[in-house]
Amino acid sequence: MDIDRITAIHEAAHAVAAIRAGLIFDNVSAFPDEGMEVDGALYWTELQESGEVAMAPELMAVVSLAGPCAEARVRGLRPDRMFQGVAAGDDRESVAQLGLTEEQFVAAYREASELIERDWALIERIADELATIEYLTYEEVEAMVLESDD
């Protein structure tokens, strides 16, 4: 499978999970960001980045876990193996910093896995868009989610 497609699926899943969690982001990209040393990213707004707007740890865990869960599906791997790998390092670190209990982590993992199954066609559609342009704004992704829900 093409690495660009895998990255697009991973980032699209983060974006869908964020919207489903009621979290607003600036934009999402599957293009490499040399400055951040990432293959793609979900970029939070300045208020979230600065800490002025707090995001619930349980919701952040679902968003962080959605990328590796989607990547595991597209690569035909078990999600737990994907989450242990190098590709999920940033997501793993993000979840570790949330200070979740084991029960909270398991609930977030289950919710992320269910979201991936339920919204797979939507994630693929967003990934298709991400593969052709530098980024999608929150509003553009939200419009695709709302259209999918109709």
C-alpha cells in the first residue's frame, strides 16, 4: 500500500474523530511537515495549542487513537500492534500524557475502534481529498461529515 495513502487515512481518522468528539481544529494535512517532523498532522487552533481552551482527556484519547486504528485497518494489522509501532509514536506519546486510567484508556480505544468501523467510507473519502491537496480546513471536513450523516 502507498505510504501517502496510509498517511491520508491516518490523518482523516483523526479529523473525523475530532469532529465526532465536538472538538474544533484549524486544519488537517497528509503532507509532510519538516518543521514538526511529521508525515501529516491534525493542527489544533491557537487557543487549544496555548492551553487557553482545555480539551477533555477522554476525548483527546479517542482522537489520538483513531489514527492508528484506521492505519491498522488499511494495513491489515491488529490495532494494538499498530499502536506499538514507530508510526504511532506521536499518538502514543499524546495518549500517555493524558494520564488516563486503564478503564478510560480501554473505553477510548473501544470508542475509536467503533468510530473507524462506522465512519470508514467517510474516512476514505476525506483521505482521497487529503491525497490531492495540501490540507483541508475544519469547515471542509465538517461539511463532509454532515453530508455523510444525511
